[in-house]
Amino acid sequence: MRDMVKAEDVTNRMRAIRVSRGLTLEDVGKKMGKTHSAVSLQERNPLRLSVATLMKYADIYGCEVADFFVPYDYTERV
């Protein structure tokens, strides 16, 4: 049986992908139509996000939603 994904792992992966793309919370907030504070809160609690919102983040970050949930070397996709 596979281990459950931990929220902190998803948080770390979302942040790592964002940073590897050179995006700030403010940049993402503008693209999402949210404040940087809202993006920060969502980044810290990603397992409460809808699939549609995760898809928006993935689109902005240039990755797949699955990348938020599996280990990956994000620097390879920059």
C-alpha cells in the first residue's frame, strides 16, 4: 500500500515549483486574481484546495497537478 501524501510535502513541493519558476507570491496573486496573502495561505494549506484551483496553480507554474503530489527535481523543468 502506498503511503499517504502529507500536507507539508505538498506545501513544500508547491513552494519549490513556484520559486524554481522565479515567481513571487505577488506574481501568482496577480495571475490568480488574489492577494499575495491569500496565495500564501493556500500554499500552506494545499489539501483544502479544489481541483480547479490546483489546475490554475499548475497552469501558472507550467507543471501538472500531479507534480504537487509526487517527489520531483523541479530545477530540471526550469
